Amino acid sequence: MTRRIDHTLRRAARHGAMGALLLLAAGSTTAAGSAWADGRGSSPVLRLDGIGPLRLGMGRAEAVATGWLSDPGPGCELGGPPLPVVYKLKGPKAPAGIVGMAQFEQGTLRVFAFSAGVRTSFGVAIPGGTVNDLLKRARAAGLSATSVYDETFAGRFVTVNRGGQQVLGAFAEKSALSTLAVPYVPVCE
């Protein structure tokens, strides 16, 4: 395990991050190019600070009031109390086709992770995107991007940084991305 991935995994465990791979496995899948609920076009854009009306750093009550969140539940227990709270992005105002979660730590929105229905501002979609697509397009957008294979998870973690700080993460068991996340792929081990 490299130091970067090891640091990311330790940080995720310390913050009690829910394993996106475990949580999102329970969700349904959709076809590429999922549409907004009101027919405005292709998959919603996953920004480096959030999606739709949701932004990293929002309080829980404000985020729930957007109508995008549903089904709250406890996050990963391995980080100890206080446990994070995890919501599905399946609320009545959320676009159809999104399969993802939002994680709150001590009442503040800290992480998004998606397995379907979104695309980055530089055009990498899930499903459909690959590790190489993400690396090339992130770099073309002026961001630094690396990919490291991790034996523990039997896949590649992609880390995208801006100004030395991680702003986007991804995971792929092979070439195709299975998770896109802001700012990092949460894990629970």
C-alpha cells in the first residue's frame, strides 16, 4: 500500500467514513446519460464542491431541506463515536438516476460518493468513465491526478488534487470507474 493511499484510508477511518463500495452496492444501477427529473438533459454535474443545491460544508438541516436527501442511517462504526450520518440521494427533488450518498460528520456535509448517474465538470461520467479518462481529463482541466492500485481493495484509487488538496476521488476494480466521490472515496475497513 502506498503512503498516499494509506493516508487516505487512515483519514477515512479516523473520520468514520462509510464505505462507498459497500453502501452503494445496495443501490440500483442506471443507464449512462441519466436525465434530470424535469428533462433538462444528461447526468447532473458533480462539482468539486458538491452537486445541485448540495455543497460540502453545509449543515445537515439545510441539506435535508433541499429535498435531494432520503433514508438517513448510521455511517461506519469503525471510527468510533460520534458516528457519521449517511443519506441516499433519492429525495423527491433529486434527479432520477442518481445512485449515491452524502455523509455528514458532526452535522456537516463532508463527503459525496456515487456509483451512477453523475458526470464531472470535465466530462467523466459514471457509469462509462475509465481511470484513464479521469486522469487525462482532470490533468487537461489543470488538476493533478494520480492512480494507485491497492491490494486490500483489489482496485485502483484515483486521487485528483487542486493546489495540493484532494478534491475528487474515484475507485475502479479494473478500468471502468465504479465510484466517483468528492473529495475522497470513503472506505470502512
